[in-house]
Amino acid sequence: MTLEEPGAQTHQAHVLLVDDDERIRSLLQKFLVRNGYLTTAARDANHARRLLAGLDFDIAILDVMMPGENGFVLCAEIRESREMPILLLTAKGETSDRITGLEAGADDYLSKPFEPKELLLRLKAILRRAPASGGAMPKMLQLGPIRYDMERGELWQGGEPVRLTATEMTLMRIFAASPHEAVSRTTLVEKLGRDGGQTNERAVDVQITRLRRKLEADPKQPRYLQTVRGEGYMLAPD
């Protein structure tokens, strides 16, 4: 699979991408982001459930052939409680699998390998057919009494905004893109450096400490912006 579709499009859709293959998941997430989709990735069904508990999505892309619970099972579970469109990806192309996917509640079916441009066209077609979601519902992460508006990049406590520095805003965007998933200090150094700052790991630690003061009831025992030993930091919304 080569992901070389040029030219980002402007979309507001938030995609849930679920695939156990780390390489494919990473490539697809980067491709979708480059083409204008807010994309949050999960490595398996359990990870997807945690994301669904805290985030709103406009469409889900589920790999069928995952270890443990496969995409058919997750699709049927999502369909029980959500009207969100679902696109299934699979290495199989048999008619029986397509029927199984549609019976589970999928809106469309795409067999691997596929051309990335076809994936974009399928997404656009599905989203056009999907009923309107009742206006521009903000996509929020809840952190106890604090909520983070993902679209606006704003932090609120009750009806009052919480002031964020430019670096803190960047950190929140990074963590909110993959909640419940550790982000390494090396990755944070790299991404903060792209914003024009001179950043090292010690500077990242300092910024995390400052951000915790705005997120946590007890910054010394963080509940929402956690340290994951040996892996980095992780945002864990309610």
C-alpha cells in the first residue's frame, strides 16, 4: 500500500481507525490526517472501546482480521448504540465476508490491498449519505471538572476558559489525538520543535508539570496527564 495521495482536503469529520497492524495503522492515520481528517487510531477492539467512551466520531474504519475480537464483532457492538457510519477493511474479498459485514451493520466494505484514493472516495460517499448530526456538536474530552474542546483547542472549567500557553496548546493537541496512548518524550521533543521552539526532554518535563497544574486537582499525583514508566506521558480522559 502506498499512501501518496497529494493535496489535503478540508473536512471536519473525525475518523476512528482500528487496525492491529502497527505499520498499516500508522500509514493510514498519517494519510487521512494529510487529507484533512481528524483521525484517532486504536490497536484493537478494547482500545477502540476506551476511545469511544470519551470521544465522538463521525465514521469508523475497522479492520476485520484482528486477533481476539474481530471487526465484525466490534462493528455489531458499535451499531447497537451508535448510528455512526462504519467502513470495514479486510484482506478477504469473498461474498460471504461482505454479507457478514453488512449484516453486522457496516455501511461499506473495502478489500485489502486497496488504493488510498479509493478509501478517500468511499469515506466521502459514506459521509455524504450519513444523516446530519444535529449541528456542530463540539468534540470534547472530559477531565473531571475540566473539559477540552478538540476542535477549538480550548480548555474550560465550568463556564470559564483556562488560559494555555502556545506550548501547552500544542501539547494538548498532541495528547488529544491519541488519548489513553503513551506519547514518548522523544516524540514530544520532535513535535514541539516543529513549532519553532528549542525543546529537549528536560524542557518537555517542565512543560508537562506546568500543564498538570491546570488539569489536575493534585498535580503531584496526576489522574489525567499520567507518566507511563519507560514510555512517556499519556492523557487519560474520563
